[in-house]
Amino acid sequence: MDLGIAGKWALVCGASKGLGFGCAQALMREGVNVLIVARGAEVLQAAAAKLIADSARPTGATVQFVAEDITTHEGRQAVFAARRDFDIVVTNAGGPPTGDFRDWDRDTWIKAVDGNMLTPIELIKATVDGMAARGFGRIINITSSAVKAPIDILGLSNGARSGLTGFVAGVSRSKLAASGVTMNNLLPGAFDTDRLKGTMQGAAQKTGQPMDVIMDARRKTIPAQRFGNVEEFGAICAFLCSQHAGYINGQNVLADGGAYPGTF
């Protein structure tokens, strides 16, 4: 299927590895030019080289990279200095730490909200009017399945990402929708990423059980009996960015192998 987005420009955050990289790769394979952002310059440069070397990438698709912290004002300024207008924006930032809410002070909460709620809002604010003027725009916010099924040790993420979800529910249904701009949230469950391994490591330390036992137990809670991979996550992202998904707006798209037990 031709997704109809070849030649578009996408900003993909947190794209040096994991789910962000999967989204950048899937978009490039559709002929989209990407500007990828992450904090670590060396890892980001390696990711850019991998994207360029991808044999499935159409010849015309290009990649730029900016090694900055997108959750800071200075980082966002650097990104928009490199390129101002984008047709597609994939917001993504590292999740806040796990733990007990009793241990989190105000500064910890502010950092979580700043990275996982306010940063996506700032990126949306900076790009949607240009998208609307051109008659096409796609905003994809990578959040978490914990928005639908909160996890006790992920209280910082539960709170910050739920705030973003509420904001998107409103603004996605504004006049922007009639201008060809859609906004959707993509909610990953357990995907085989460093983030998952870090969370499982914390559980292993807390329970005293070996890491492989913790991972196997987590895997068995998923009806698909496996963890997701970044390629399939990227494919979902690319479709939501496509011309074919113009009637999907303001939605929370859950990708969790069937783990969420609810009907709605």
C-alpha cells in the first residue's frame, strides 16, 4: 500500500533507538524525509547512518539529526533552527523513573510533566498552524498503555501522559481537524526496548528474582505470548501518518498484544 506521504518532512523525537527509531525507519521507508532528535550525539549519529544505509529506503528520502534534549527550550530552538516546518511530528521522550509516589517531590513531578506533557504540547503549538496552512498534518504522540491501565510503580508516567491525553482529546477536535491536521496517541504496551528492560530490572531488584524469571512472567501476561518489536510499532505509526488515516483523529491507539483486559 502506498501511504501517500513520500516527500513529506517528519520530526521524530527520541529516535536514536527503540520506538522512536522504529517510527523514523518506517517513515523513511515510505519516502518521508526525517529529522531525528535525541540527546546522545554518538548514538544518534549511528542511528542516522543506519537509516541512510537501510536498503528499503527510497533514494530520495533524506535524514537530518540534531543532538539535543527536546524537553528543554534550548533543545527545541535548536531543532527549529535546523528546520522550521514539518508535515509530521512524532513526539516521544524517555519515560520518568519508576518508584513509590511517597518518594517523589515537587521537582520530580515537574520534570515528569515537563518531559511527557508540556514538551509535546510545545511541539504541537510550534507546528500545527503551518500544517493547517498547507492542508496536511499528522501529530503522533508516543505515550503508554499505562494511560488506559495504570501501573502502580509508573505513577509519574501515569499522571503526566494522562494530562497530555486530555489535552489532545480537546485540541484534536478543534478547527484544525477541518484543515487536514490529525492528532493521535500511540500507546505501546510491552515492547522489546531498553525501557522495558530497565523496568524489569527494577522489578527484579525489588523482588530478588532473576531478570529472566521476571521477563518470562511478564511475557506470559500478554495474550500474544511475546513482546512487541520496534518494526511493527513503526508500521502502525507510519499508517497513522498516512493519507489513508485522515479520518482517524483524537484516538488512543493501543498496541499491546491484547494485554489490556477492557472492552473499551
